[in-house]
Amino acid sequence: MSLYPEAQFLKSADAPSQFIEDSGAEVAFAGRSNAGKSSAINIIVNRRQFARTSKTPGRTRLVNFFHLRDSERLVDLPGYGFAKVADKMRNHWADLMADYFEMRQSLKGMFLIVDIRRQLTDFDRQMLSFAESVGLPTHVLLTKTDKLKRGQAAKALLEVRRDLGDGATVQHFSALSRQGEDEARARLEEFLAGHDEA
Ligand SMILES: Nc1nc2c(ncn2[C@@H]2O[C@H](COP(=O)(O)OP(=O)(O)OP(=O)(O)O)[C@@H](O)[C@H]2O)c(=O)[nH]1
Ligand SMILES: [Mg+2]
């Protein structure tokens, strides 16, 4: 059973004019392409292939809005850091992200999805500064934790935590083993409720 039985896909947007009406509350999932954003969303809403994890070009480049509950939404942001993307596309992405972060009144928090084996990239830092510039609380899911031994995973968490300072909270996560799902959901609920307890 899904904890969010009403959850459903709403719309994909390629430009601010296509964004869903800016009311209620939403939390955005950002991260490098292939980091595991869509997989994390699927675990959190507890539904397989809710947010598509396949590499369908065109879809992953869009801002995907999902209805969660009442006037609450999740937003799957386009992945970044893909080597083969042309400059034109990269500029479009940067403009779209800047518009999104600057204009969305309903945006209550950001989940930054980071592959635990890669640590923070320059693009991740750009997303952190977008969030910081608009006073948005951020929670980092260090995902694919299942790929590392326990000791390595603990070390990676400490490093990222030190790197982030007071700027964001961070946790281990795995879409495979479901490690960290309750903690992630609790943080999501705090953001949606407008509480930042970090
Ligand atoms: N082992 C393991 N694999 C994972 C985990 N999360 C995601 N994956 C795999 O990583 C790949 C990418 O996952 P997605 O969720 O599609 O990644 P994404 O960030 O949404 O990618 P884009 O939409 O292209 O930006 C898929 O093959 C997933 O099955 C995890 O926690 N553990
Ligand atoms: Mg995705």
C-alpha cells in the first residue's frame, strides 16, 4: 500500500509557462543524471515505476510534477552533468533551474540526490547555491549506499557532512535495500509542513 494513495503524475514542463499553478507546497528532487532521483521518489511514495527510471531522452530533461496529497507535490528535476549534452542544452537547463528556484513560492525544500561513490560535483554545488540563495532547506540523500561496504559508507557520509557544514542535512539511502526510507519520508514531511528542524 502506498502511503500516498492519491499520488499521480501531473505534468512535464520545458518552460516556466508550463509549470503547475504555484500554490500549496512542493519539494524538488535534484541530482546528477543517473544518480537515482526517480528511484528515490519511487521508494518514498512506495510505488514501482511511479517516476520513470528508464533513460527516456526528452523526459529526463523536463521538470516533472507529481501530485502527492491535497495541495502537496513532488518535483523530479532534470538530471545534470551528462557529458554528451550540447552547450545549448546546458544553458537551457541552467536558465530553467534558475527560473524554477527563483519563482516558485510553493517550493519548500530540496532533496539533493548524490551517488555515495561520487561525492559532490560542481553541479551539485550549483544546486546547493541555488537553494541557499532563496533560503531553501536542503536534504542530501547519499544514495546507492548498498554499493559500498559499511565502513566506506560511514566514511563517505562524514566527508559529505563536513563538506556541507550547516548548509544541509544528509543521510544514507538505498533504493535497492530501502535503507533510509523512513528518515527520508520524515524529512520530506517536515519540508512540506514548512518546518526545517535541522
Ligand atoms: N544499486 C542501486 N542502484 C540504484 C539505486 N538507485 C538507483 N539505482 C539505479 O541507477 C540507475 C538510475 O536511476 P534513476 O532513478 O533513473 O536516476 P535519475 O537520477 O532519475 O536519472 P535521470 O532521470 O536520467 O536524471 C537505474 O538503473 C537504477 O536502477 C540504489 O539505491 N542502489
Ligand atoms: Mg529520473
